[in-house]
Amino acid sequence: MNPMRAVRMAAGVAGLLIGTALAAVAQGSYPNRAIHIIVPYPAGGIVDIVARAITEQGGRDWKQTIVV
């Protein structure tokens, strides 16, 4: 293997790793506001109950407020 090719390959890999790390830091905590889910059915119906049950678990997993 050509030594210059190895150096270029190592520099490319290093650049990808640094770029990925910077992108992860730049995102921060997304989403930064409450998530709103609109259920187009009457309150108290089976669809509403299921939506609230699912979003309750999702809110705990994501550590984010979800409003149904």
C-alpha cells in the first residue's frame, strides 16, 4: 500500500469521525418544546385511550412532555 494513500485514508476517516461528533453536539436536546399529538376522534373513545397510553410511555422514554 502506498504510504500517501494510507495517510489520506486515515485523514478521511478522522474527518468523518470529527464531523459526526460535531453534528451530534450541535443537535442538542431535540425537541426542545412539548410534542403535541392531535387525535381526530372524541375524547374518552378507544382511540383516545390508546393514544394517551402510547404517549405516556413515549414521554417517559424520551424524557419529553407529550400532549394529546
